[in-house]
Amino acid sequence: ISKKGIQEYEVYSWISGEKVYYEIPAGVKIISLGYRETGYDTELTGNFETDDEFLNTLWKKAQRTLYINMRDSYMDCPDRERAQWSLDMNLEMEQALYALDPKANDLYEHGIRTILGWRNGDSLLTIVPNTNDPSQLPVQTLLTIEGMYQYYLYTGNIEFLREIYPYLEKYLELWQMNEYSVLQYNSTYYVWEWKDGSDDSDYKLLEIMSYYYAKDSVCKMADALGYSENKTKLESDLQYIKMFLNDHWTDEGYKSENEVVPNCRVNALAVLSGVASEDKYPIITKVLKENYDNGKIRARGFMCNE
């Protein structure tokens, strides 16, 4: 409620959006309107510049988009889902290493520590903190582990690697081969089959390929930390899993027997993880150019051991 004379008012709570609407009562004269930007304590130090102004603008917008996704944690997006989804956080971390100053690394490390502190037994949850039916998307969690190794490669932070390593090893031990020699997540904790793809997204092969990628990253962590016994055991497991995955190679690409077409993500992960040898690259390139089977989000909840 205003009174006579010049007054000013500032709302200190953080809001996010695209537009601000003001309702000004009759008789009130506006001297000025404005906003005060708030955000995470980091600077937009990365630079990209070409002769193409469109690409220069795209870089600036991408850099700003990354920045507004940073508050108490990395967010999925500031308008709709402000939760910390682990794989979104890892993708944003990898961008921040190029786009922002090193102070941004603190937010990533805080996010990983939140995941480790919010675990259910040895299960690492995907969305934390979360008290509303917290759950796990195994593929996201596995690829998040791979992202942790990438973070070490960029920063050389060996002490952070030493801190997180035991939790990652215990999580991977939750996965065991079943009677069909297929990796199965051995937990009763509620998880989603997260596909981001069509109904024939070859989820099980995607999951095992992601597990291989995560375990290979943990093996490299063990090597960096000098844990020779851990490394030897992990290498033995990796060799077996790699053989299993390459049994699913066809003249069309990697795919399970009952799948009509090879899945894009399965084949991309085969290259990134080192499962695929270079002689397979031409066929995989054809898969990535011609198959578009990952256009729709499809997630189905289930209890792993039922």
C-alpha cells in the first residue's frame, strides 16, 4: 500500500519466466521499472566467434541458457522441471567446462555429493533431492557415472575421484547376470525403463551398453587411483560383457534378435564406449544417418525383480 511521495519496492524472492505483467492503479505515476539479475556465482568466460553471426548468437544464447539452469543445483530447465536430473546435470557440466569459469565446478561436485548422500542402500537415485516417490532411471544413472570420469579428465581432481569411487563400485555390484546371461539390476527399488525412444527402442541392449560404458569408466578411475586389484577384476568383467554385446552385432548394426531396426543410441554408445571396433564404423554411421527411432519419450515403471 503506497502513500504520497516517491517510493520504491523490490521483491527479493527469485522468479523465472519470459514476461512480467504489471497492473498499475489509476493515479500512480511510474518513474522506472526494472529487474535485478541473480544467479550462480560463476562468470561467462568461454568464447566462440566466427564470421557467421547466426552461430555467434547461437553460442551466446546457449551459454545464457546454461547459466540460468544453475541455482542451488543444475536444473532440467528453470520453467518446468527445476529438479536435479543426474544426466542433465552431467551434460550441463560438460558444457560449463567450455562456457563458464572453474567456479562452476563446485556446483557439479555439490550435485554428485547430493546423489551419494541421497542413495537408497547402494542404489544411486536419478532425481535428488526428492521426497515424492523418488526413483531411478538406470540408463541415466549409468551414463552419469561415465560423466564423472569425464569430469576428472577435464579437471584432474583426483581427491574428488577418490571420494566418489567406493559408492560407484558398490552401485555397479547391484547388477548381476541372470540365468540367461543378461545383466539385471538386482534391486527391488522402483525404477523406470527410460527410453526416450519409440516402442522398439531395444531397451535391454541399451541398458547393458550403458552399464559397460559406466564400468569401463570406473575401471579407468581405479587405474588413476592406483587400485590395481580393483582394475584387474573390472577388466575381467568388461571382457565378458564386451563379448556378450558383440554377439548382438549384425550386418545392420547392433541390435537384439527381436528388434526390427537397430537403435541409434545403442550403436552410438557402442562407439563411445569402445565396444565397437573401427571396422564396424561404416555400418554404424549408416544407422545414425538413416534410423530415427528415438523421437518420442516413453518411460514405463516396473519393479526389477518381478
